[in-house]
Amino acid sequence: KKLTTAKQYVDKRKIEVESARKAAHEKEQLLLSGADHDTSDIEGIILGVQEEMKEARSEIRTLEEEFSIITKEGNDEINILRSRLEEKTTSERKSAKDVQFWQRSHDSASIELKSAEKHFVTLRAEWNLGPISNNSSLITPKTCRSCGQKITSSSAQNHIRSSVEKQLEEATKRIAQAQESVSAASEALEKAVDRARIDAAEVRDCMELIRHKEKSHRDKTDGIRTKLKQAQDVQSKLSLDLAAYSKKAKQIAEVDLIISKLRSDVERVEDVFNTSMEMYQNQCTEVERIDDNISGLKHDKDALTNEVKFTALIVDVFGTKGV
């Protein structure tokens, strides 16, 4: 009865084991088919991506440092040129003001010269001296130009002559001074114009040099910006790849954990089955031992029965006294 009960228990556990194995296999296949479970060197791939990201970060730092150095050097050089340009521009403005000043001085001196010449010509005409090229002698007038009275006194005539000669001398000095002023102003104006041309040329050259340096600086920085943008794009792509591979590794780990739990559950059921099987085998051994004991007892019983029969036969043949 115990053996039958154990056999039934073992059969039940065997069915449970087969059912657990089948369910675990189906669920495992479902999990594996529902996710990308290619575990081939996923850790190696992640390490490779991390190494590439490290190289990309190093390249970005190098480019940023190079960009900072080139930018500082370029800005320093351009700022020096701009300071020089400001000095040249200030000098140019001063030269332009000098040109305007000496132009006004020249114009003023020219006006004064014309006025002096006109006054001299007018003065000679008043005293009937004729053109300046005519060396006519001064003729004293016989009547006063103011009141119209006759001038009879020789002293008065001498006074008039002296006064006119003094006026002519002053007019001549005025013309000479005006000519000197015009000449000086012309010379100064010419120098100022030359200086202004030089300053303007230096300003143009400095501006052209600044434009050239700015273009060269832009070309350098644009090249580094392009490389930096490419390196940052690579880093961004690697970050996305790393996130994707990390997510995949996490999913694989989760699936592996579930599969491990399923297999653990199957192993637990198998352990129960094995324990039941061991108990059943122990029962079978016990039954075999009992069967052996029964067989021994039956043999002893048969031997005793035969002995009794033989004794009874002897008694029948020889009698009690004969036995």
C-alpha cells in the first residue's frame, strides 16, 4: 500500500516536472523571441564605445584649447592693429585739420596780397604814377585834394610828397609781407597735404592689414569650428549608441534574470521529484526486503512442515517407542 501511494506520488511529481519544464521552455522562447537577445560580446561593444567616447572628449578638449589660444592670439594681434589704426586715424584727422588751417591761411594771405596790390595800384593811380612797371616820378599836385585850394608853399608840397612816398613805402611793405605770408602758407599747405596723403595711405594700409588678419583669423577659427562640430557630432552619436547598448544590456540582463528564475523553479520542482523518486526507491527496497523475508519464512515454514510430516511418518511406521 505504501509502495502504491509512493508510486502515485512520484507519477504526480513527474507530471509536474514535465509541465514545469514545458512552461519554462515556452516562456523562455517567448522572452528570447520578443527581444534582441544577441549577447555576443555586448560588454566588449560597450567598452569599445566608451573608449571611443573618451578619445572624442580628448579631441574636443584639444580643439577647444587650440581654438581658445588662436582666438586670444588673433584678438590680441587685431587689437594692436586697431590701436595703431586709431593712432593713424587721429594723425590723419590732425593732418586734415592742418590742411584746412593752412588752406584758410593761404586763402587769407592771398586775399590780403590782392588787397595790398589793389591798394598800391589805387594809390599810384591817385598820384598819376601809372602802372607799377612804370618808373614815373611823383608829381606834387598844385591843389589840395581835400579842400581844392592851391598849394603854393614848397614846404607844403614837400610834406605832401613825403606823405605820399611814405604811403607808397608802407603799401610796398604790405605787399612784401603778404607775399611772404602767401609763400609761407603755400609751403606749409604743401607739407600738410603731403602729410595728409601719407597719413591717409597709412590708414588705408592699416585697414587693409586688419581686414587681411581678420580674414586669416576667421579662416583658422572656422576650420577649428568645423573640426570641433564634427567631433561633437561623433560624441553625440557615440552617446546615443552607448545609451542604446546599455539599454540592450539591461534588457538582456532582465531576460536572463527571468530565465534564471524559471530554471530555478524547474530545478526546485525537479528536486521535489527527485526526493519523491528517492522515497519511492526506498519503498521499493523495503518491499523487496519484506518479500525476501516472506520468501525466507515460507521456506522455513515448508521445511518445518516437511519435518513434521516426516516425523509423523516415522511415528506411524516405528511407533512412539520405536522413534
